[in-house]
Amino acid sequence: MSKEIVRIDHTFGLDKRSPAEGKTKVVIIISFITMVGEIVGGILFGSMALLADGIHMATHVLAMSISYFAYRYIRKQAKNPTFSFGTGKVNALAGYTGAIMLLVFAFAMAWESVERLIQPQEISYNAAIAVAFLGLIVNIASALILGHHDHDHGDYSHKDDSNFKAIYLHIITDALTSILAILSLFIAKYIGVVWVDPLMGIVGAILIIVWSRGLFTETTSVLLDHQDGEVEGKIRQVLATFDLEIRDLHSWKIGPGIFAGELALKTGSHVHVDEIRQSLDQIKELVHLVIEIDCEHCKE
């Protein structure tokens, strides 16, 4: 007679609304209103600077919207049993997508800057400076909203959230391009050094590539189940208190700040698996653990 399989809960708290979800929604609304205003204003007043920045803002709204819907998907599908280790990796996938979009944006920015360095174009300084200041104000407001710390959400931490890092990186890089644009436009307008504007564009693109590379590497490691050295070290430290041999040990990230582990152990002494599990419970980030013990004298 077959026995019913007991399914262990794998939500790991991901069914709860993340503080970052609400913040992201507010930032998207602000950015969307700004985007529409710039595009409409650019069309009505014939300002290419406004229109171009509005289209640029649209790419960030798209990127942040992907991140927002990732949060919603993680939360709504958290109890779906078809996800073996929960929906936590969707967070890394969204962060990875954000990193790719930033890299594409950076290379496009560098390409356009090189073209303008080779073939300088006439710039409407007053309109361009005004648009750059508008973009900077929106990005500062967005960064303040995202950076505000909530204190009622348990152990949630932005440093473990790849999706949030992608959103924040979009805002920071956009603010950086606005600052560099304002600086270069003032230099070009009042000193007459026109080539500073595209040069600043290249500098900004390089910085964005460097920053995005870190997020890309981090999220790729999560998606490819990279062995986590810090968690592995904690596991080995706990197991060192037992008379046993570690035959195999795996630990990998399955969500923001949470890890799974798999152990194959050999011992000749009387060791109860529950003793090992209870000792490993002190590693709070290790939320899913499979232990295999090879021992003739171990208790059942």
C-alpha cells in the first residue's frame, strides 16, 4: 500500500510582501509621470532634449516594472509546489535581467558618445541643462524612497536582494549620467569645450559597466548554484564538533539571504541525525538541509 508523500513547506517567508515591492511601485509611478510629461512636452514644444530624456526614462520604467512584477510573482507563486526550493531564484533572475539591460544601455551610451566625439552636434544648452536637472531631481527623490529603511519586516535586508540592487543601480546610474551631463553642459556652454560632453558620456558608460558587472556576476552565481564559501565554512565548523567524516558537502543560494545544503557523512560512532540537524539549526540562513549518514551503528 503506497503512503502519501508529506510535502515540506518551501515558502521560506517569500509569500509575504517585501518592503522593496511597495517602494518600487511608488518609484515606477513617479518615473512614469515624469516620462509622460517629458514626451508630451517634447512633442508640444519641439524639444528634442525633453523627448530624448522621456524615451530614455521609458527604458528605466520598463526595467523597474520587470523588477516589480518579479516581486509580485515571487510572492504569489511562493506556495506553488512545482518550485522545488521556492520562488527565491526569481529574485536573482530579475536582478540578472536588470544587469543585462544596464550593460546594453551603457554600451549604447558609449557608442553614441563616440559618434558625437567624432562628429559634434549642435546642443540646445538651456533646454538640455533643464532636462538634466529635472532627471536628477526625480532620481534623488527615487533614491530617497528606495533608501528609506523600514523596521517592521523581520530579517529582511536589501543587501541580500539582487532584484532591489538592480532597481537601485538603475536609479544611481541615471543620477550619475544627469550629474555628468550638467557638469559637461556648463563647461561646454561657458568655456566652449564642446568635446567634454561626449567624453563625460564615455566616462559614465564605463562606470555603469563596472557597477553592472558586479551585479551580473553575483546573480549569475546564484542562478548557476555556485557553492557558497561562507555558509560552507559555518557548516564545517559545526560538524567539527562531531566524530565524523564529511564525504560530500554542497550549499547554494535559493533566495535573498537563504541557502539550501546537502551533506553526505560517514561515522563509526553512535550519532543521531537529529543531533546534527539541531546543531546546524544555529545557521539561520540555512533553511533547507538534506543529510545522508553512512554508519553501521547509527540510531534509526
